[in-house]
Amino acid sequence: MFSNDDFELLIQEIYSRYQYDFRLYSKSSLRRRLEQALIKFHCQNLKEIRMKVQTEKEFFPQLIAYLTVNTTEMFRDPGYFKSLRENVFPYLKTFPSLKIWIAGCSTGEEVISFSILLHEAGIKRFIIYATDINPMNLERAKKAIYDTEQVRKASSSYYEAGGTGSLADYYQAAYDSVQFNQDLLSNVVFSDHSLATDAVFSEMHLISCRNVLIYFEKPLQERVFKLFDESLVRDGFLGLGSKETLQFSSIKNKFEVRDRENKIYQKAWTP
Amino acid sequence: MSHDNLLRKCISQKIRVIVVGTSAGGIDALKRILPSFKDSKKLSVAVVIHLPARGPNLIPELFKEICSFKVKEAESGESLQPGYIYFSPADYHLSIESNETLSLSSEEPLNFSRPSIDILFDSAAYSFESKALGILLTGANHDGTAGLLKIQSKGGICLIQDPSEAEYPTMPQSAAKSLSANAIMNLKQMKSFLEELSRSSYE
Ligand SMILES: C[S@@+](CC[C@H](N)C(=O)[O-])C[C@H]1O[C@@H](n2cnc3c(N)ncnc32)[C@H](O)[C@@H]1O
């Protein structure tokens, strides 16, 4: 039901037809996503999926939602956010205006977390660029409506992250979902941007890219690191996921480790 | 299959990776078998043990001291090396890729488990086919059965801890019922089997 050749052909077809480049993604995870897609779209094999990609215009946007791993949560790894608040924000505060890039923002929980922390740190002049390749994720992120149960769990992470108010101050609760205040997104620009194929789009003071690189093979990770290096201003910060590291990358010497455990780096001053 | 026949089968299939899955009672069981791996130029071992999600993973430290293989927590993208035992980090799935690297993922838990034994086994089956050996030990759930079935269907070899000996028999029992495992062994037998396997030389 699952042949390697069909797998490669499908990935190739997606790339040439839609310019979504999954060729350097870790294969195991992608294969599991596709196995789920077979069930969801009632296909017998990957050939059928490929036929649909070729012939049905509406199919691809639905498929893409299945190909990416979207798991996320608010204040994921609270120590990371606490460290940003304590070690990075005081420094960023000295800039007249800030540009922050959240790459691979998924359904927006990380964006809300940042907005809340910036607000509590009294940082007002900033823009957050929140990017992802999955259009459905971006749509959900813009709405900022989340499951009540999920937000309830996030409340303890918010405190662990050093939150100074109450998470409930930032949303309106409805029956089984909550709506975060749209103010939190007023300085946020959501856009479709692929770390695998797109280029630098602005100069950033802080880039947060978490739990995206673990799905990439080494050469693609390397591409992304170069992109981040080019995008960051001198002294700019880079934050990665808890299982991601700059240690084995070619840009490692241009960065200093600010918080090893929480994977926060600062681009070193190079004369 | 007898011990000797199984050993011959492993050698003729040139087993390269050994994937181990366990849950409740797993630390003690792993302490019995992981030290069996002696210096080997061919075997790599990857282990999933269900752990509470948060907090630092102390398991690799625990095993460093008693194993002759090098022990480490797996990192995403690192290459699979012989003579190493890799543990999945808490709260991440671990997979073995066909380009002989390891990868991590925070995909949804599978059957309430992250890391999932099924995911590790399934990836080893796809990437190493008949060169994969899966070992399922004590545990109180059903993780691992589907993964062993996948290893079996790709021609790999499956070992199951004898449920009557297991501290928590549910997991090995579930697997023993569903597949024609190549062998059901108690830990003592498994230990000597793995010692012999890691000592035998094949290309
Ligand atoms: C596991 S989520 C991580 C979300 C969030 N950063 C966090 O840490 O919780 C990974 C996200 O990366 C996105 N992604 C995958 N490939 C990408 C690419 N080439 N460029 C940008 N985003 C990508 C996926 O669509 C998904 O939303």
C-alpha cells in the first residue's frame, strides 16, 4: 500500500505543481502523515493521492493540512518564555521599535504567548511577523479562538513563564471555547512563508522558530539557519525548540549561547 | 525457534538496529538486558520507555554507568552510529530514518503515548526491513504490538519478554497473542542471546 517510489513521486509532484518543498523533510514523520491522509481521503494508495493532486484543484489545500505536524500549545516549555522575559526583553526594550519573527507559528498559540509577554514587559512598539506554510493554521491563528480545556491547561504554564496577571484577563470565555482579545494581534502580520523555499523578508531583532527544524533533514536545517543569520540584526536573538540546537550548524560561531537549556542564542558582534 | 537457530537467522539477516520498547517496570528490565551489548561495529540500539512528560530525562545518565555501549538521548538529525544506545527524550516520538539518522517529532500521542513504541518500531521496520530486531518488554498497556507486527511483515525479527515473568504482563501478552513472534524469552535468556549476537561478527 505504501511504496517508496510512489512516495518520492508524490513529493515531487507537490513540489513541481505547488512549489511546496517536502523533499528534505524527515521521511518517517511525513510517511505517517500520508498514511493518515490515505484513511482520511479514502484512498487505497499514494498513486491515488497523486492523481487527486494532479486533477482536483480543491484537493491540495486539504492535503497540506495533513502533511504538516501542527502540535502546539501556549507557553510551551514555560522556561523558554521566562528566560526571554528575564534575559532578552530588558535588552530589546532599549530599541525604539522591534521586529519579531515567529517562524512556523502553527495555529497561533506561540504568537499569543509572545503578545502577552511583550504587553506585560511594557514593550509597545513592535511588529510580529508570524509565518507558516499551512494556510489553515494561519486562518485559525488569526481568529485566536481556542478550546477552553486547552487554555485552562495553559494557565499554569503562563504562571511558570512568569506571567504577572491572570491569563483570563486576555480572553472572553464562551461555552466551550475562548476568544483572545483582538488587541493582542493588532501588531501581528500573518503570512504565508516557507523556510524551505522563501527568502529573507525583513531585518529582525528576534526570531523564534520552535519545533519546526526537528522535522527537517540536516541540509534543510542548514538552509534555515543561514536564512536566520541573514535576517537578524547585529546582536539579534534566536530562540529554538527544546530539542533543537545551533551546535552542529555552520553559523554556530557567529552566535553566542545566551541560555543553553532554553536554546536562546544571540548573534555575536562581528566587526 | 531455538536460541541457536534464531541467532543464525539474525546473523544471516545482518541485523543492524535493535529497537526496544517498554513501559511500567521497564527500568529494571532494561537494566538486565542493555548491558549485554558489548563493543560492536554493527549494532545500534534505540529505546522508547514511557515516562512522565515533564522534567529532565535522567534515564540516559542512569544507563551510562552500567552499559558498555555509549548511551545518549537522541537528537533530531543525528546519524545512527554503531555501538550506541539512544533513548527518546521525554515527550517526543523517536524514529529511525532510512538515511540512517534519527529524528524526533511532537506529533500527537499515539494510543495515549508519546514517545510511542509503535512509532519507533514502525520506522525501524520501514527503514531497515529485515535488518531490524524489535524487543518488547514489560508494560501495562498495548503499545508496541502494532509496531512488532510491522517489523514482522517487513521480515525483521521480534522478541517478546515472557509475560509470565514480566512485572507488568499486559504489553508483552498483547504482542504474544497477536503475532507469531520469533521468540518469547525471559530476561535471562534474552541477556545471553543479545550477548552472543553482539559478539558475533558479520558484515
Ligand atoms: C509543530 S508546529 C510548531 C508550532 C510552534 N512553533 C510551537 O513550537 O509550538 C510546526 C509548524 O511548522 C510549520 N512548517 C512546516 N514546514 C514549514 C516551512 N517550510 N516553513 C514554515 N513553516 C513550516 C507547520 O505548518 C507547523 O505549523
